[in-house]
Amino acid sequence: MNLYFDNAATTKLSERALQAYIDTSSLVWGNPSSVHKLGLEAKKKLQEEREKIAKLMGTSPSRLFFTSGATESIASVFSSLLFTTPGRIIISRIEHEAVASWLPVLKQHGWDAVTLKAKGGFVSPDELRENLTPDTKLVAVMAVNNVTGAIEPIEELVQTVREFERTIKRHIFFFSDSVQALGKIDYDITALDIDGASFSGHKINGPRGIGMLYLKQPSSFRPLAPAGGQESGKRGGTENLPAISALRAALEEWMPDMKENSARISALKARITDTLQDEGFEIISPEHSSPYIISFASALPSEVYTRMLSDKGVYVSSGSACSNNAKGEGEKILLGMGVRPEKARNAVRISLSKDTTEEDVEALIQILRETR
Ligand code: PLP
């Protein structure tokens, strides 16, 4: 039996996404930068895919830049700071390592880095307000936490920053790592008035190695190096057109039914959460969290419990599990939101997908009861 409940780590490539990848690889394989016929065809295809993706995401094609994944999108924004006069950067204590790992780098370059607590899982607009200073250049708070699923109050946080800007008469870049929000919660980047966001293909049944950087005002963004000048000079390197087509296909499967999927998955999440509580497990995920993520603590260290489940064909994760190298990342995030150390050590994450069925959930519940 294979019960895959680790969809926040990665998802299986969908058949439609795979087909789109194959079609573009075999039919439109020219380099979009070449000026001959094949190149022009590829350029046209790239533009068409960008337009379709932008429409699905409710934004303009000129604001989306394809990258190799969210990690690169984030790196592009944070590394661009190295060009500017150091000031203050504010991030939350529950950011993914793709963001958090930039703090020591920036500190080394003279930046003053402040981390905001996330009591109960949420970053507080009041705490943000208290930490904004006239030299603050960037604020980064993720949209949905990858360990607990907490949906952060991005609208209020952005508003807090915009109000402060009026007193200093200078713009502050608001960045939101939006990987776990895409296709899973009602998330309108344009309405939220954020300046930059990162997205990843492989969390929504697209391929690995494709992601996006959203920039509200691309003209004011200068990457560390434009390299070959692709992506309007924001990201060099030959565009991964087959993966871009596959990402578009994956978005076509996720975006139109976002609300219906979310309602169905919420009911499955409630069923799992109720069972966990009945069986005496402690729920860590806050109430206001993604329908797709459940964090809870068992009585055993998380590596032991996840191994026990794996032996029974149930695949979940201990902590964030975006990378084996970033050991303890999930634990760090849980401690950052005030979870007791013993509970953080025993934390397990179950993450669902839009394709998770009731049968999958009933089989999971059976095993959770057996392994109690
Ligand atoms: N940010 C969050 C919240 C994530 O869950 C992940 C997952 O790995 C990443 C960033 C990194 O994404 P990618 O694998 O596309 O680099």
C-alpha cells in the first residue's frame, strides 16, 4: 500500500503536465532567444504560456518571471539587496530556509536583521509596526507556513508597512514566499499589494525545477546579474520551456477549481484532525490554516513515528522535509512559534493534495489508530 501524505514536500507530476512537457519538448524545442524560425516559434510559445499562467493567477504577464524554483526566486530578491546600502530587513521566525538562510549573509554585509515571533503560528502586525524603522528596506513574511499550514495575515501586514511608508516617504519592499498558497487558498497577489512573491511548480503537480518570481514593479528590480538577459533581464539562462508548459498545465488543473477543492479537502482535514484528537495526539496546526496541511505531535520522536508509518506504507514528514540537509528546520519553525521543545521534537506533518480521496483518508485513519 502506498498512502502518500507528503504533498507539501512535493507532488507527483500530473499526466496532463507530463503530456504538456513532452509536447513542448518535441514540438517547440528551439531556443526562444534564437532569431530563426524555430527560435521565433519558441518565443511565441513562451509568451503564450506566460499569458495563460498570468491569467490563471490573476496578474499581468509582465510581472511573472520564470525561475528554476522558489528557492531561486527568493535568492534573486535577497541577493539583489547586496547592491544597495545596508539597512534593516525584517523577516518572520517561521520562514522556510530558502528565506531564513539569507539572514547571516546579509548580516555579514552590514545589514541589521530582525526576526518577528509568530506566537501561535501567526506574525503580528503590531510587532511588525514596532520594528519598522526609517532604514527598513525589506519585510518578508510567507503566505502559508509549510510546517503548520498557518495562513499569515498578509493583508494586514502589508497595510502596516504601507502606513509606515507614508511617515518616511519611502517605499519598503514587501516579499511573500507564496509556495504553499498557490492553488490551495484564495490568494490574490494583485489585491494584496505585495511587491514580490515566490512560487514553485512541484507543489501543484508540476515538474521540479520550475518556479516563478512575481514582481509588482519589475522596472525597479535589479537582479545581482542579468546574465544572458532572458526574462526581460530579470533572470538569465535559457528558459525551460517544456517545464513552463507543464507548469501551465498544472495550474489549469489547480486554479479553476481552487474553492471546490479547498472545501472538499477541508472536510478530509477535519476528519483526520478529529481522529487524531480522539486518539490523544496533540494538534499543532492553528485553526486558521491551509486545508492541505496538518501538523500534530505523537508521543514518539518524529523520526521514529514517521518511520513506523513508512513501514506501513504511509508517507508523511517530520518537520518541513523540504530538504534532508536542512535537518531540524521544521522543529526550528515550531520553536519559533512558541511550541514546547518536546512537542516540537515529536511533530509530524500530514499534507494532502487536491487528488487525495476519502478512501486514502480512511486508510490513513486506520493506520493512525493502529500505530497509536
Ligand atoms: N518555500 C516554501 C514555503 C516551501 O515549502 C518550499 C519547498 O521546498 C520552498 C520555498 C522551496 O521551493 P523550491 O523547491 O521550488 O525551491
